[in-house]
Amino acid sequence: MTFDAPDSPEAAYLARAPKAHRRRFAQVFTPPDCAALMADWVAGARPATLLDPAFGTGVLARAVAALVPGVAVTGYEIDPQIAAAGRAAWGGEGALDLRVASFFTAPETRFEAVIANPPFLRPGAGTELRAQVGATAARIGRPLSGLTNVYQLFVFEALMRLAPGGGRRSCCRRNGAMPIARRRSRIGS
Ligand SMILES: C[S@@+](CC[C@H](N)C(=O)[O-])C[C@H]1O[C@@H](n2cnc3c(N)ncnc32)[C@H](O)[C@@H]1O
């Protein structure tokens, strides 16, 4: 993956955060051209409020805020280290409420738009994330395989926070072969 500007917050973070740390949290950044494409779709609705449930350094939220001045952004980021980088990179394009917490603790607040590149993580047996599979399954009223990837849980949970009656969501995921989890999940349509 390349970043156009070597002095971008993403490039700076990649240069200083150890690989093992990034791997633990699935910290893979959205390339700028992809972020621009996703932001363009979301910005088309001129949302007043935006949710980024996996904020990272905020490349996605910054791209939307550049197109929709004044948008109120709420972000969730579980890793304090990258959250600090995201806060520092925020340039005052809009109001940012960045919560250093798991998205799975987020209240039921609704947003006019969602933009996300969720973490691609496999929930290990007996972990909190595995318990979250059951919790999300109960919330959506559908059974989910224990192999369901965390990114899919983000997709469902984020959808449930879109404003009633509609809203725009743009969500990307890591490229590559779809894990067996997807094929085996019984997630309905
Ligand atoms: C794939 S990266 C995307 C970062 C950024 N949004 C982007 O598009 O470049 C996923 C981010 O989600 C964070 N993350 C992982 N688990 C999380 C959780 N349960 N709640 C909130 N953020 C989480 C990771 O630390 C990481 O920064």
C-alpha cells in the first residue's frame, strides 16, 4: 500500500508504530484514492452527522469533512496510540468527538452517514470478540457463525446506527480472498 504524501499522518504513523502493534489491532489504512471515492459518495448526501466506527488516523473522516464543512464527526478507536495520532491530524474541518473505546460499547445514537474501514480480525475462542458475535447476532435477530469476522460485526452494528428512513454508508474491507467465515456465516440477506 502506498501513500501519496510521505508526510501524511498515515505515513508518519506507519513509520513509527511497530508492526506487531498494528497487526494486533488490524491497522491497515485506506489508500487516499479509495478514501476520496468513499467520501465522495457519503458527502453527496450532505450529512450533518457522520460516524466512523474504526477511526484510526482519521483518513476517511478527514476526506468527508473536506467536502462537507461543519459536519459533526463521531469516531471510535480502541487503540489510544493511534487515536492520539488521529486527533493530532484533525485540522478543524468540523467538530470531532473521538472516543477512545471499542465501537461495540457505542450507544444507540443514529447518524446521517457512516464511513468505515473496519478491522479485519478473527475472534478467537473465549475472547470478548467471540462473545460479541453472539451479542450482535442477538441484536440483528439472525444466527451468526462463531467464525464471523469482526469486520462483519462492524458492518451490522454500523448499519443499526444509520438514521431511520435512510442515510448513506460507505464501507470498505481488506482486499483478498474472502475468509471461510463469510461462506459459512448464516447472515441472511
Ligand atoms: C482497518 S483500520 C482503519 C483505520 C482508518 N479508518 C482508515 O480507514 O485508514 C481499523 C481501525 O479500527 C481500530 N479498531 C480495532 N478494533 C476496534 C474496536 N473494537 N473499536 C474501535 N476501533 C477498533 C484499529 O485500531 C484500527 O485503527
